[in-house]
Amino acid sequence: AQTVTQSQPEMSVQEAETVTLSCTYDTSESDYYLFWYKQPPSRQMILVIRQEAYKQQNATENRFSVNFQKAAKSFSLKISDSQLGDAAMFFCAYSGDDMRFGAGTRLTVKP
Amino acid sequence: EPEVTQTPSHQVTQMGQEVILRCVPISNHLYFYWYRQILGQKVEFLVSFYNNEISEKSEIFDDQFSVERPDGSNFTLKIRSTKLEDSAMYFCASSDQVTGVTGELFFGEGSRLTVL
């Protein structure tokens, strides 16, 4: 079974600074998708960014970008110019036969 | 913007009671999912549903659990006889594609179940 590991239960960043959230996964498949979801307090999870495993180019969405290292099975999320509204739980997810999530990283943004 | 809605937002029940959690997926979506998150732990897959039948289920989804789409709009999760360890946040999600392809999941806000 595929597993997703987020080794940072909590992270903190100063407003306007950059923070990187780490994620590793385990799989024997060669074709899959990886996602980062954000869950603001008391709100539903929303998709932040998606990466196809067959693409070498790292995905970017405005202030959000990923560092996808397929051989190392690593998929980190970089948030640039952090804003107060970025405070949330961030979940890394692997999609193969079904979608599996990591335990989440709680991001705090300090003004 | 269309969204997935879940009711109730919070339910407290006694151990052994039956609970039904309701979800209204996004109207043109065809794939439906239930996930749960025990407090402080990871989000766990329970079941996926497509074409009026279960397409995949996890080891968590035992005989105490069932899902159905009774009227073409609602998607329900029933827990027949709740146990203390069923206390968790339950998330419904829907997608217009199977997750094994490119499907983005759209999540509801969750239903918190507390079993006493």
C-alpha cells in the first residue's frame, strides 16, 4: 500500500517570508499524481497544487511551488511571500488506485 | 461556486447507536468518497462509490459501515452500531474523474462524530 509521510506536524513562518513543507511517499507505481491540499480552520480541504509524476517540471501556482524529486519520492511545498491567510493544515496526498493522505502539517503565520 | 455540503456538522451519539451522515456532492460529479480523520491523526480513506455501487473500500470500512445514494443527490454514510473509536471527523468528497487519473477531490467541511 502506498504511504504518505509528513514529518513536520507544525511549522511557523513570518509573514512575507518563505516556508517549505516536506512530504515523502512510498510507492512501486511509476504513474501517479501528487497533491497538496489546504484545510483552513473549520473549513473544507481545497486543492493547492497538483503534480503529475511523469512530468519533470515542478508545478507552480502563484506563490505555491513544489520540489518534486521522483527518485527520492519527495514532494515538498514551498510557499513564498507567506500571508496570514495561508495559516491552515496542509495535507500532502498521493493518488494512484485511490487517494492517500499524509498526517498533515499545521502552518502558523506570524504577523 | 458549487461545493460539497455535509450534515450534520457535529453529532453526539451513544455507543451502539446508528448514525447517518449526509452529503450532497457537486451535482455533475460521478465519483463519491468518504474519508475520516481521527483527531490528531491522518486523513484515512474509507470508501469510493461510482455508478451506484462501491468501487473500492479500505480495511476500516467493515460490516458496520454502509453507503448509499438514495435519491440521486444525497450520498450517505451509515454506521450501524457506533463504537468509541468511530469518533472522528468524516469528510465527504466528490470528483468528476476517478482519483487514479487526474481527479481533484472536492471536499465538504466535514461532520464531526462524537461517540460517548
